[in-house]
Amino acid sequence: MILSPANRDREAAVKYVQRYFLPSSALLGMLGMIGVFLLSSVEWQRHTLTIPAFTREMTIGLMGALLSLLHARYQYFLFEHFPGHYRGLLERADRFSLDRPAPVRHPRRTLVMWAYAGGTILYGVAIWFLHEGVSWIGIVSFALSGFFITRAVFWKRVVDEQAITGRGAR
């Protein structure tokens, strides 16, 4: 492979994903799964684990997974079209710099910001409607596990594809 500036940016972007996206996402996803397991075990022993409550918790987890997939797709768009952004993030992280990176400018950036706000509000409203009969520990655990495990799986697939073919997954 020829080491052009674009290839160096892409290589740095992959390093950033491997160092920061994957470990933190896997850790938070596994903490969510531990919470799910412990809560389910306690509810099972107390005979309070009901199908409607578990269904609500699963719905919250699946909605978190969908939100994560949409978020990861946008991050992947940045990864594909603006790998220099991730190179800059990697350099800041390696220097332990706390200054904010310059925002990525692209034609639909405003739409993306509105989509983030709308998705977050919609998720909050859904949790509000689904929380009846569900403990807050369950809501947080299922939301964490759904969001971060989906993110870890998505980015692991991208990194694996990058290692095999030299291109990210689509």
C-alpha cells in the first residue's frame, strides 16, 4: 500500500477506533450486561420477573441498539470521508490534550444535529412511557448494553474488514 496522506489519515483513524471506540464500548456494554444478569437473577429469585416488565426492558435495549447503530453509521461516514478528523482526535488523545477538535463541516451537518436531538428526545419519551413496572436499574442496564454492544460489534466489524481488505466495512 502506498503511504499517501489519505492512507496515513485512514490508518490513524483505524488506530483511534481500536484504542478508544472498541475498548470503551465493550467495557460499558459488558457492564450493562452484568447489570441485566444481576437484575434478572434477583427478580427471578424474588418471583417478580414478569413477561411485560422484561419485554419493556428488552424494548428499551433494542431501541438503544437502533440508536447506537444510527450513531455508528454517522461516525462511519466521518471515518470514510473525513479520516483526518480521527487522526486529529488520536493526536489529541495521545498528547492528553483536552481542547476540542474542530467540528467536521459537511453539507448535512445541521440535519445530523437535529437528528441527534430528535433521536435522544424520542428515546427519552419512549423510556418514559415504558418505565412502568420496570426498575431504573433495568432501564439503565438494558440501555447501556443495547447501545454499547451494538457499537462495539459495528466497529469491530469495520476494524476486521480494514485488516483483511485494507478498506472498512460498509
